[in-house]
Amino acid sequence: MTTTPVLAMPNFQEAFIIETDTSGDGIGAFLTQGGRPIAYMSCALGITKKSWSVYAKEMLAILEAFRLWRPYILGSKFYILTDQRSLKHLLEQRIATPERQKWVAKLLGYDYEIQYRPGRENSAADALSWKADSPILHHLSCPQVALWDDIKKAMQTDNVLLSKKASATTNPVGPYTWRHGLLFFQGRVVVPNDPELRTRILHEMHDTKIAGHSGVLRTFKRLQQQFYWPHMHRSVQQYVRACPVCQRVKTETLSPIGLLQPLPIPCQVWEDITIDFVDGLPRSQVVNRCLKQYLRCFVHQWPRKWFNYLPWVEYWYDTTYHISTGMTPFQALYGRTPPTMPSYMAGVSPVHEIDLQLVDRDALLKLLKGNLASSINRMKQMADKKRREREFQVGDWILLKLHPYRQQTVFPRAYQKLSNRYYGPYQILE
């Protein structure tokens, strides 16, 4: 098994042979043809499957071999060699348990014959399933971070930082210090005036799973723990404001766009009829809203994978700055920072009473329209105080906010709570 070549090419004109075996820790099988191995399979057993009977483990090895080598064995007769004698009469036995019913159903459609082979002759499959005192190899990985080297390289062309370096070298007790080829300001690494380098750092502190697309304050607090450059808060504001993911999924905290457009005053009675429904109003806590916002940022394209991000959610929340405590939950726990109507003309009607009623009606309608106009004007002024006027031009790109019942038809989503709040961008054509 250690010489070259090891595996043989399959010949679909000949019969395949599958040899299987199991142990207390795993299962093993290998596919052969003409005495030459074609493929190997070895799999460890979980805690639950380790408690299965020997019969069930042997059956599991056969089913795994069927699943793995289906393209080889489907459509032609093949043989199965196992050291479990009772499996030879599998199809002749009484199926009394639901597990056996599932096993037999998975074997349907294959042309096979199970043959018994003693364990001492089934050495290859036995070696794949278990070998005592076998060494275990664990992989080791070490991240390679090129950021520090890039900062050192960019600092060679920044005259301001070079002057700060000179002063830090001559006066090590000042706010600036020089260590390991990097300039520090109050214990934080000073980033040179390189837009591309600063954008990379902002991306790491805002867009990654650790950062969680936090807001301006939380992103700034996370960035402030390690880095410094002049007007850093302004850079964070500009980056977060231009983040396309945040624009699509976050709740807008600004006042709504567009001033109030009141309905026109009706000219006739019963000309306009309005109706409205009041249903149960949902409530959501701040923490749940933050967690949903985080998940929405990363899984809006793959909503079925939301549970894979729960560890990242926990880490992001524990290392994020909270206004109420003035620090992160991690720091609070461990004490350190974390990695018209037509009018009536008087005298037209020959009946005097009708003439008086119509004149009074016109006067009343005129007074009513005046009162409605004053009320609408007052309501518009109050509403416009909480709104902002925004005009768009032809050719501008905008994000579209859809109502929930339209989201389902325009953009079908299985998980509405984790879908985008805005869609686009779309260009204004006319």
C-alpha cells in the first residue's frame, strides 16, 4: 500500500468488490477489482454510533460505501465482503425495526451479493477501520499579517511621521514612542497618510465578521483601541455612510425623506372616502434588533446559514462599545479591552325657502373649506418639522424600500426578518 503506483484504473466490464469492516472507533472499506485497489474509505464514529451493535456498524460501513462509490457500482453486479456472517442473509431476514427498513430501502436499485469473509482474511478493511496505537497528526496554522509591513513601508514616504519619529527617538517620554519599527501615539499605532492603507484598516474594523457592520461610534471605538491618525472619527463617518451593506439592511435613523403632501380638499359631500385598519403593533428589544441587524448584514444572500454566524454574533456583541456602560461587555467583565363643488346663485330658485337653504349651504361649505385648509396647513407645518426635503434628478442612483407584501413578490425571501430593507441601486430614468 506504500509503493507507487497504488490505485488501479476501474474497468467497467469487470465486477467490482467492496470489502468492509468496523471497529469500536470507526469504519473502513475499500473498492477493488482484479485484486487491485481502486479507492479507500475510512471514517470515525461519533459518540452515539459508537454505542451501536456490531451488526449496525457493519451495515453502516456498507451504506457509506454505497453512497461514496455509487458511480462505480450502479448498473452492474458487484460483491460485498464482510466478516459479519449474519449480513450474508440480509434480504432473507425479517425486517422488524424501522432502522432496518431504512437500510433496505437505501439498498434498493443495486445488483449486489454479500459474501462472508473471516476477519483474519479481511485485513485491509480492518486496517482502515481501526489500528491500535496509531499516531494522530494535527495541523498547525499561523496567520501571516502583512499590515504591519505595509505600515512601515508607507511611513517611509510620510514626512510628517518621519519628523514625529525623530522627536520620539530624542524624547521617549513624550506622547509619541518608537518601537519595533512602528510609531505609537499614546500606545496606539500611528497610520500614515495612505488612503488605500486606511481603507483596508476601516474595512477590517467595520465589514468583517468580528466588526459586524457596526455604527460610527462602535466602529470608532474598536478602531481607537489599536490605531490612530488625525481626524480618524471623520474617516469612520465617511466610510460607514458609504457602506452599501449598511444602506441596504439597517434601519434608517434620519428623519423621513419628503415633505407631507396633504390630500386635496373635496368639493362635494361623500366625494372622498378613506378607510384604515389598526392591527397589533410589534415590539422588539434593542438587543434583538442589534442581533438581527448583524445577521442581516451577512446572511441576506444565504438566509438558511444564519446559525453559522451565531458565534460571530456573540463575539461581536461582547467586543462592541456600549453607550450605557461606556465600555464593551468584555472589558466590563475582564477589566481589559478585547482582542370643486358648483356654487349657487341667489334668486335662481322660485321657491324662497329653497333659495335660503341653498345660500346657507354655500356659506357653510365655504366656512368648512376654510377650516379644512387651515387644519391641513397646520398639520403640514408640524409634520414637515420631522421630515427633510430631498430632490432627485434623472440619472441619480437610489435604493428602493419595498413594503413587506411587495418584497415577497418582487424579491422572494424564505426569511423575511433577515432580508434586506432596501434594494438596488436603481437609476432614475425619467
